[in-house]
Amino acid sequence: MIVRPLLALLNPKEIDSFLARFPITDIWGIGYNYAKYLLTHNIDTALKLKQSPPKWIRQKMGVVGERIVTELNGKISYELEEENDAKKMITVSRSFKEPKTEYEEIESTISAFVERAAEKLRGEGRVTAQVLVFIKTNRFSEENYYSNSHLIHLDIATDYTPNLLKAAKEGLKKIFKVGLSYKKAGVCLMELVDKEQVQYSLFTRPSHKHEILMQTIDHLNKKYGKRAVSYAAVGQKALILTSREHLSSKYTTSWNELAKVR
């Protein structure tokens, strides 16, 4: 049995003393790119990040960065798997029962998460301008702990699932490391705005065909059960992982007969 030490910090001075020795690279949610950027601004410890202006952090790192600073200052925020404020972000994440090592498996799972998040996004009448992908290994295993995330800024805010899938895959490729056993993965859609408030130009206006396609898929999934209609990017294993325990009582479609939209 491995006994791990616990650290109790009871007053602000003790907390700040600890944070002053805590490397910025070890903070959960601070990926390689963000750490590199913060280091160029002489922010190399958790204490310096804590003392950074929240507005500046939000501008450079989005709401996730702002939330990290908020929590470092002792204000309780919410975990990724809790109910999210629809005005700020939508998150779909999960810890795996069995660790996953293959890139294709993680990519398929991330794709399924994107589908779920995008469906909720459209249900709220919103579009997103940022997609965050994160993965991490088991912090309690014997192998070195690894946790990383990548934020993709979209040129045009969207609710179109294929565009979000493309962005999420781009982010995953930047943070996935071969040879590790991943215990958790997730997707966050951030910088959400009401779709009706977005000012599109003639060349950036969403395709009417795309809107009809999304409406049709959402309708079929609502009528026949979650993931009744899916995308070719999402493998059947991922569908089972993210949906089997949430199936509608009316769902009668065989998993081998799932429709694919290409």
C-alpha cells in the first residue's frame, strides 16, 4: 500500500509561500503552450499567476485561465464535470474505466464528446469561438503524470459540428504523446455567444444547408435516441462509451446499423 503525504495550508501566508515554490508548469490546466507564453512574461510560479490581472489572463488564456487565477485566489470554481454555466462554456469529459493508449481511441472519444457538446450548444441557440481539448493520465499511477490542453481559436463562431470536430482533432494532435496511458479526456466549448447576436459578413454567413443538416441530425437523435445518427469521425466504441448508459427507453436501433453522415 502506498501512503501519500498530505499538505494542509491554514493561512494566507502559508499558501502564498507554497505557491511561490510551485512551478507554473505543474498547474492543472496550464498546457505547454500557455506555460511557455507565461514564462516569457516572467510568470514562472503559481503565486505570480495568482497575482496576475484576471482581465489580462482572460484576454490571453480565455475563461479557463481566468478560472485558474480565481481558484488560486481562494474563490471556489466548478470542476469540469459539474453543471456548466451555459453563458460561459460547455464541457463534456469523462474518466475512463480502463486507461487508453491508442491515438485513434482517444480521437474517437474526443469526437463523440464534440458531438454531444455541439448538440447542447445548438439547443441553447449559441455558437462558440474557442475549442479546448484536454487529456491526462492517472496521477496516482506509477508512471510519470501527464496533463495537457490546447485551445483553438476559431476564425468564425460556429455551431457546425464538422468544423468543431476539425478544431478538436487539431488540438488533440498537439498534445497527444505516444506511449502514455490516458485516464481522462474532455472538450470545452468556450467564448459562447447567442447566435442571433453574431454579425456575419456576406462571405462568413453560415451555410443554410449546414443549418438544415444540423437541425435534421438533432431531430433524429432526439426522436430515436442519442447517437442514433452520428458522424464517420466517431467510431462505434466511442459511441458505446459515451452513450450506452444514457440511451432513451425508445431506442431500438442496433449498434451495427447506426447511420453515418459523411
